[in-house]
Amino acid sequence: MTFLVYLLVGSAAGLLAGLFGIGGGLVIVPVLIITFGLMGISDQVLTHMALATSLTTIIFTSLSSVKEHHAHGAVDWLLVRWIGAGIIMGTAIGVFLLADVAGETLQIAIGIFALLMAAKMAFDLNPGSTRQVPGKTGLIASGSIIGFGSAWFGIGGGSFTVPFLTWVNVPMKRAVATAAACGLPIAMTGAVSNVYTGWGHAELPEWTTGFVYWPAVLGIALTSVPCAKIGAKLAHKLDAKLLKRGFALLLLIVGLKFLFV
């Protein structure tokens, strides 16, 4: 029954990634926190497990997405190189700092982030294209911030990377494709770092390597990749504004749940 939940979560995450160009972590992390709690997993580790598992699943969806975007020549690999260098550092630092943060504190942070993303999607809040692409140092610094934030919320970074790239005048299609490619170093660094920081923790259940819970990774990966392709097709047929507001309502409920329940 629990494995069915993982399959459904993967389906929802994949559809949302295809529809809105955002990482499925916004859905995966809250559902895993609730599911792990119902499984009786210790509060000391369940939030860290949800974040680590979400980041690990993004490896598979990112690979699929990057392949598609690269085939269309939309990925700016020079930007990926320098932003990615910062992402690796920022993600690793973020994960190592997370290891000492209480699960309850992390859930409050996730709740606040969900509310901010709900407002962004409901009111279509996006930065204007007011700057130019910075040099190598600026890109590495920006990547570090993106990686750090992604580690704390268990996401692939699209929620940070796309607004940043559009802010520095990168066209939207290229920004989305480049952000998808940047998701891979986030996911891989996050997965490896969470394996290290969680290694040998006494409260971890079976089938974990560090904080990564493999049954959930398998279930989510099986459905998220094909459903991302379905979501991308639906995006061209459905009312995007209505869908965004519906998803914003879901994020509002999630945010309020983690903050007040």
C-alpha cells in the first residue's frame, strides 16, 4: 500500500514538472514527511529522509528532462558549467548544515517556502529582465545560493534558477532548459551528501543508505519520468493560469499544515 503512495507521488510530481517546469520536490517532500510519519519513522530523521529521498529522485527526472532539452539545442552549457560549480558547493554546504537542524524547524522552513511559492504561482510574480548575465564569479556565487536553498527544500532548483536566469535576460525557453540541466548537480550532490551525513544514524529504518530511503526512490522514479512527458503535452492543451492557481491552492494548504498543524 505504501509503495502505491510512492507511485502516485511520482505521477503527481512528474505531471507538475511537465506542466509548470518546476521540480517535483514541492510535492514529494510534504507527502513523504506525512507518509514517513504514518509509518512510525522517528521524528528525528523523517524530515531529513524526505529531503534526501526527494533530491535522489530528481536525478532520474533531470536526466530525462535534460536529454529532451539538449535535443532541441536549448541548454546553455556554458552557464551550466559555472552555475553548476557553485551549485555543487552550495548544495554540499546546505546538506551538512541540515544534519544538525531539528526536523520540526525544517518543516517550518518548508511551510514558509510553500506559502511563498503559492503566492508566486497565484499572482504570477516573476522578476523583470533588468540585468545582464554576470561573469564567472557572479555565476558561481549565484549557483551557491541556488544549491544551498535547494538542499534545504529538497527541490531541483528550478524554483530559484529560472527566476534568476530570466532576471539576467536569458530567454524563458533557454532559462527553463538550463535550469533543468542545473538540477542534475543539485540532485547528485544532494544525494551523495545525504548518504554521508545520515550514515549509521541509529533511528533510520531498513532500506536506507544514509538518509536516502530506496523504496520511495524506486516508486517515485518509476512514474515521475513518464508522467513528466505527459505533463509537457498537457501544458499545451490546458488553461495554464487555472492550473497554476489550483496548484497554488495546494501549496497554500501544505504551507499552512506545516506551520500550524
